[in-house]
Amino acid sequence: METSRDDVGIAIRSAFLKRENKQRFSIFVLIIVSVLLVFFENIKAKPVDNFRSFVKDVIYQGSSMVSYPSKFFNNVKKEIKKHNNVYQSNENLKKENKELKQSSSKISFLELENAQLRKLLDEQVESTSNLFSARVLLDKQSPYLNSFVINSGSNKKIKNGMAVLDGNNFVGRIVDVNYFTARVLLISDLNSKIPVVLEPGGQHAILYGRGKSKPTLEYLPENVKISDGDKVYTSGKEGIFSPGIPIGAVKIKDKTIFTVSLFSELDQITFVNINLGDFNQSK
């Protein structure tokens, strides 16, 4: 038997009417319960008060227990956030500290470099020679060969044979000139031979480079009288270098070997002075 559209409509309306009756009944029950609670609250009997207190305690304790997980997770969330903030602040402080250290190191280096340049400037002002300052670019050291490359060449009128000074001390000579660079042969190099004079005796000799070992004095007069600490200067012979440029002090070994302790530490040089004015261009 087929169900007609009218039957379906009647069934739907009946369902809504039943639902409406249930809602009305629920509202009525809630009203009755509310009235009873109000009435029960106004009863001033000890058993009722005790029961009321018990119910309230149960409700309050239950509410507290129910809210505890929420509070716990909120506190955990706050602690995690606080920890993240502290961690981020710590990382920022580490970064700032690193930047400050780098900045401080850079400032210290600039101050050192500035002091070295000021020293070079003072030496140039005090010197009667025409000095030009240059920076050491490459330092080539081996047991026997010692030289370095400076950042100036023929563009600054530098020529082969010019004397190279560390402050006022002689340390080598120019042996190879390019346009922007030049190579300096140090007096410790095995190929270095410098005419020198000793003070106070005035003896002339040749200073030979010995690589890592101290340079030695050769071709000294027979029965020469030399003492530890006698000063060694360029002699100016043959017009190669200006006379009187300080080099070092005599150190006697086994009473027969005369070495020279240099006034300058060759492996600690950053800037040099090149003597431009007193060079004899005909050599």
C-alpha cells in the first residue's frame, strides 16, 4: 500500500507537536525545580543547612577540580612562553656580545694600526731623508731565503737597490719592482751582503745573511778588537746605501764567530719606510 503525500505531512506535523509538548514539559519541570530550590534555600533548619553546605562544598570542590586542568595547562603555556622569551633574549644577548667583541677587536686593531702609522709619520718628519711608507703584503720565510712583498712599486718612484727601514733600522733592500708592488730582500737572506761599519772601533766588514740564524760579520781586519754590544751601521761604501743607518749589535760566539743581533724583529714588521731621497740612481 502506497503512502500518500497527505499522510507524510500529517506524520511530520505530529512529530513537531510531540516535540513541542516535550519542550513545554521540560520548561515546566525547570520552573518547579527552581521554585523548590528557592524554597529550600530559605528553610532555616540545621539538617537542611548541613545538607546545603555539603552540596555547596561538593559543587565548589568539583568546580575547582574541573578547572584545575585548564589552569595547569595555562600555567604550562605561560612557563613555556616565558622560557622561549628568556631563550630568545639570551640568544640576542649572545649575538650582541659577539658583535661588541668583534667591534672591540676591530677598534683595537685600528688603534694599533693608527699608532704604527703615527710612528711612521713621526719618523718621516724627523728624518732628513725622503721616506715613503708601505705595507707588507706577503712574508716569504724559509730556512735560508727571507723576503717580503710591499704594496708599492714604480708607481711610487721605488727603484731596485733602495734601502728599506723598519722605523730607523735597516732591514733590507728593494730587489724586484713592479708597478704596484715590490720585493724586499731582507738582511737575513742567504743572498744578502751589506757593507757595514762597527762603532766605536770604526772597523769595516761585510754583513752576511744566514737565514734563520743571525747574520755574521765577514772580512774583518786581522787581530780586530770587537766587543759584545758594539753597534753595527751601514757604511755607505760604494754609495749603495746612506751611511749610519743602524742595523744591530755584535754578539761574539766562541771568540771567533761574530754575529749580529738585529735591532728589528723581521717577522714582526707590518709597515716599512723606503728611503727615496738618498738613493744614487746611477747604481
